[in-house]
Amino acid sequence: MAQRHILVDKTELVLNVEGKKKFEVVNLTYDQIVRVQFDKIKDRFLFLQNDSEAITIVSSKRGSIIFKKSKEKSFFEDYKKGLEKFCKDNNVTFTNNL
């Protein structure tokens, strides 16, 4: 069953980041987030390259955290809407390169 990896609150993001062996929970308040950006990427699956999208969250606490559409298919559009609203409400730098 699919599980959400980005939870958006009024002033905080809760991220489930995939590590080598397990998921790590990262809490970021709006003042710890440097920028959020949406990008087009070339995603590889076995020997195929497909056009895809990625969400990059850059923070002062953790560095860059990337979520790819190929791994987050069922929730990706919700993530984009929620993060865009979060950035607008909290004056976080937001870039949409799609």
C-alpha cells in the first residue's frame, strides 16, 4: 500500500526520507527551508530513460532532499499543490522549472 512521504503543516514539513536500510523522519520548520523547486529530469529505469519530474527541498538542517515522480506516483500532484501553498504562505523561495 502506498504511503505519503511528505506531510505539509501550516509552518512545518514532515518528510520520510529513504535511507540505505530504513526511512528517516525529518521535521523542517519554514525558517530551516532555503528553497523548494520543481524540475524536469531524465529518470532511468533499467536501460530506459524517461522524462519525469522531481521535487527538491533544500534546507539548512539537512541539505538537499529529492523526491522523484516515479517513486511517488499516487501522491505527487498533491505534494506539488501543498508545497506551493506552503511556500507562498511562509515566504519560502519557490521555483517551478516545469
